[in-house]
Amino acid sequence: MQPGRSLLDVYDKLDYLSSLGKTQIAAVQRDADIGVAEAERDAGIREAECKKEMMDVKFLADTKMADSKRELELQKAAFNQEINTK
């Protein structure tokens, strides 16, 4: 290095150092975009799984309620028939 010059004075006419930085920045941005897309995909999958589980639980609860109502109506009918027979 020449006397009186520092590393801050170093440059190249083709912007080689700048181009290296742009390549690295582009790679980091690409990786970040991929990470965001994967996280959004995974969140969407998990949300769909949760909704399915919720619908399954609701279906079971609705089925049990319908079964209980039907059983109650059958018991009422049997009771009414017994009363009418007597």
C-alpha cells in the first residue's frame, strides 16, 4: 500500500466488492422469503388441521345431543303408551 492511503481508499472500477455484497444480500433476501413462505404454509396447514379437529368434535357433540333427544322422545313415548294402556 502506498504511504498516506488507507483501506478506506481502496476501490475497484468494476465494483467487484459491491457486487459481492449485492449477491450476498440477494441470497439472504431469497432465504428469508423462502422462510416466510414455508412458515405461512405450515401455519395454513396447522390452521386447517385445527379446523378439522374442531369440526370433528362438533360433529360428535351434535351426534350425542341428537341421540339423547331421540332417547328422551322414545322414553316419553313409552311412558305415554304405558299411561294410556292403564
